[in-house]
Amino acid sequence: MSRWARLRAPVALGLAAVVGIGGTAVAFAMRPSAASPPATRPAREVASPAAEAAVPSTAGPAFDRPVIPAGLLADRAGIRLVRVSASGAGGLLDVRFQVVDPGKAQAVHQARTPPLVVDEDSGLVIRQLYMGHAHTGELKPAVTYYLVFENSGNWVRPGSKVTVLLGDAQVRHVTVS
């Protein structure tokens, strides 16, 4: 028996095993899951006049914050909203803010005023911070901090209008970049 004949069977068996395992891994990764967005999304609706109202306080005390213009956020909450952007292939929302008054800005991480993002078209409330990350310790003036929210299903996209709740205030009509 030639050397090639002796090696051919084990090589063929090894190749079949690699292909089989690879195919199983691809099939497993492609399967639908409960966390996956639906195959077809409903059409996004144009914001109604109801969307002009503040986030309803009936949703709980975390939503009961005054609506203020972005330019007055520093006076009310001690921070300046820098940007809200979609990242991580759309699966994350990155909210950047700069501290102006560290004393007022501490409210950003208090349990009674958790940071939230609300999609103005759908009313979807995004509250889950990626990996539970939240800044701890003393906030410093003139430093830009970030909050990264999970945007499962990529419902909030660049161009979307959102309401951002930070500290003791909420800012409406923020465009996601």
C-alpha cells in the first residue's frame, strides 16, 4: 500500500470533521433568537403631536423631570450634552456629556434620576447601559464622560430624534448621529 493510500483516509476523515463542525457553528450563529429583531420591521411612523409632549410621568418617577432646551441643560443639571450617536453597527447608543457643575452633575448617576434615552417616533425607552457601565467617583469639571446604552434591534438609528434624560432634566428632539 502506498504512502498516499495510508494517509488519504485519516485526512479525508479530518477534513469531513472540520467541515461538519464549521457548518454547525455557522448554523448555530445564524439561528433566530428571542433577542433578534423581527425579520421585517414595521414602518417607522412620523412623530405625532403626542410625541411633542414630555415623556409621560405615568411611566414612573424616573421620567418625572422638567423638559428644558439643550442650551439650558448646564444651568439645570450641571452638564452639557455633547452628542448622541449610534455605534457598534447600530447596536449601541453613545451619549456624551461634558460636566460644567460637578455638584449638579452627580444626579446623572443617582437611582432616582437614571440616564434614559427615548425614541420619539416609537416611544421605545432605552435604559440598559452596556455591560452595566456607569461612572463612579467624583465628576470633574470640563471633562467629557460617556454612557453607552444597548440598542438591541437597532431601533434607534442615525437621524432618529430622541429625548435624553440626564440628571434632573430631559432634552427633547436630539438628533442621533
